[in-house]
Amino acid sequence: MLSEAEIMMALRDCFDPEVKLNLVDLGLIYAVETGPDPDSTPAWPRQWVKVTMTLTTPQCPASGLIFEQVHNRLAGIQQIGKVKVDLVWEPKWTPHRISEAGRRQLGI
């Protein structure tokens, strides 16, 4: 079974197209949950993944693209059978959520 850290690493391939920073370092990924996929076969066990995330603003013009990136990136991993992406607005995203690596990359 993939760990939360492995899933977060995969999500580093997903970028906010306006900011040019990956969603993890931007602080948009709030939580990752996983569990065994009950519909998978014993010969090919897979897992489900639920990502709880936010956007920088409710009016984000790239929201559809961002969700599609997250879903497609995880759905492309062999061990994952089901992907659910939940959008939340609380806690509200602020620039304080950007990681140190992200701050360096953005020059702030």
C-alpha cells in the first residue's frame, strides 16, 4: 500500500498554472487518506485515495485544471483504484501555508 508520503510526492507533479509552484509546496493539499479498495481483487490489490484540498481563491480560474491534474496523476498510479478529491474552504488558504522550499522557489 502506498504511504501518505508517497502520494504527496506524486502530487508534487501537479502545479498551479498561475503561480508555477507545485500544489504541495503551495500549501493547497490539506490531507491525504487511503484505504484498501474493496472492489479490487486479491490477485491485484489496490487502494482508494481521498485528497482534501483548497484553492488560493474561490474564484480561481484554473480550478478545473488543478482538480483534473490531481485526479489524473493519482489515477495513473497502478496501486490506486479510486480517487476522490474534496474541495474545502476552511481553513482558508493564506500565503503562510507555502512551504520553505516553495518560498525559496518564489523568491519570497
